[in-house]
Amino acid sequence: MTPFTFNTTPSIRMGAGLLNDLGSITQAICGERVLLVTDPGMMATGIVDRALAALQASGISVTVFSQVEADPPESVILAATSAAAEASGVIGLGGGSSIDVAKLAALLAKGGETLADVYGVGMAQGPRLPLIAVPTTAGTGSEVTPISIVTTGTSEKMGVVSPLIIPDLALLDPELTRDLPAHVTAATGVDAMVHAIEAYASASPNNNPVSRTLACEALRLMGAALERAVTTPHDMDARADMLLGSLLAGQAFANSPVAAVHALAYPVGGHFKVPHGLSNALVLPHVLRFNAITAPEPYATLAAITFPELAGLDVADAAAGFADALAALSARCGLPDGLRAVGITAQDLPLLARDAMNQTRLLVNNPREVTHADALAIYHAAL
């Protein structure tokens, strides 16, 4: 067997209503002075109030940092780090952006490093503050990943990748996802499916049997649950399957990294402020069709797991059917079906292709080499 490394969150707790136990859980990990990192939208839901009540009932002093924004810029990271100066631990409560900010605040507040020091793979030295992640979307899997994404300048994104920023505990309460708008459920759900797909097919030398097994189970769960979660939002079985599937997909791609779907999605989000999950959904089937020309086998395998009606097809037909079925699922869930629908024109595509080629950290993992001309052609197909 080829040697590999697999890192993940040391402790995972999942259960409906588990947010009510946040105080006792936090006290054992984070101590008495906690920074709670979240965003303005979460502040309006009542979930933050519930979290604060649970923490304060356990005698924990809480500072709330609620200025997280989508695709957080460096300024937000630095402000959260300052807010964590006196904290004994950090909680990230919200979507992937809040958890990503919490990871970096925990790292930078404790270790004295700068953002410039930790950009890249394995650059962080630590130590960091204790860290708990409480996801409220079933999408990013950030609660179990060693990755935090930061927007630098106006549109470029950079990553901090280090096992040091994997949270100490992931708390999964499917009730927290129940009231998500349908379009958010859909986009974040497709994002999680992309994580599993790219992890399974990744050309990374650390692609491993644990990640592939997790990716398969994630897609089995989410392929059956996503449309139900969108159309019947209070179906708690669907919500739980999506949240667990997102976590499993996060564990998979945390160790077998993503590739060209994400590389081409990042410029779409960076330049046009399209949410990350939707950016992935818009380019996903077109990247898979491109990859399947030379590497159809992983997609054929995943097709039968995700969409059982595709079982029994030959490899080429199953791979093609997988891309088509994913596009159809996105459409049924109400997501736009092309880049034009989010304001992108043919004149914008050369800029997107140029920026996508800068995502070398991701493109190196793609099962088929992507040239600038290839990226431009994929964007044209997605238009």
C-alpha cells in the first residue's frame, strides 16, 4: 500500500439539540474566557442567543465577534485575532467563513505569527488556542479540515493549510440547519458533494483508502438527501444526512485535496461575488466532462453510489451520466444553470481563466492536466 497521512478533528459530537450542551462541552476544552466568532446573519437567527445562554449558564465569559463576511478578507481575520487577545479558547459558529476565521484567530492570537507567515501549505508553526467548530450549514466541512481560505486584495484567494488549525471538536446539531433558505441549502449541499467527488478522484499522492471510503459514504447520503432537504426543509433525517455527509466529505478532501472544480470556481466567486457553493455548482459538470475524457473510472464508480439508477452502465456512459445527473440535481434544487445567470459574459472569461491558472495548489491534484486553453474552454461550456 502506498504510504499516506490522515488527519482529522480529534472529537466529533452529533445530535439534535446538542447546542444546548455547548457550555459544558466548551468548559472542558476552551476554559473560562471564550471568543465566539460568527456573522451578522447568524446574530439575527436566535442561534447565537441560544449558544450564549448555554455558555453563560456554565460560567463562561464570552466575547462575540460578529463581523465575519462571506469570503473573509484579511482585515476581518486581523480584527478577530485582536478580539481573541484575552481568550482562553475560540468557537466558530456559522458557515465555513465563520469557522475559517475562528481557525485563524485561534492560531494567530496564540502563536504571534502573522498572516503572511502562515499562507501556504505547512507554514504555520503554532501554538494555537483551543478551538471548537459548530457548523450551521451542510457544505464546507470546515469543522474537520486543516484549511482556511482568505480573500487577499480585491479578488484573489489564498489558503492557510496546516493540521494545526484542525478544530479540537466538531459539534454537529442538525437542528441548526433547519431554517436555512432553500438556495443556501442547495448551494452548500452541492459544495459538499464536490468535496467528496474531487477527493475521490484526486491525483494527490496522498489520495488514500480512508478518504475514498468517506467520500463514497458522503455521496451515498447526500445524493439521496439534498433534494429532500431543499424541498422539505424540516425533514430532519435529510438535514442530518446532509450535515453528516458534509463532515465526511470534509474529512475526505482534507486529506485527499480538491482540484480543478475549486480552481475554476474561486475566480467566479472572487470577481463576481458568487457564493462559493454556487460557483462550484456552475462549473462542476463541465469540469467532470473534461476530466472524464482521460479519467472516467472514478466518476463511473461514484455515479452508481450517488445515483443508483446509473448502476450497470459501462464506464464511459456512467461517467457522462454522472455529470448530467449532477447538473439535473442542481437544476431541480433551483440553482442557476450557467455563468450568464450570475452576470458573467464571454468577455469576462479570459480574466477568469487567467486567475484559475494561478490556483496551482489545486490544479496539481486534477486527474487531467488543465492548460489555460482548457480552462477557457470549460468556462465557455459553463457560460
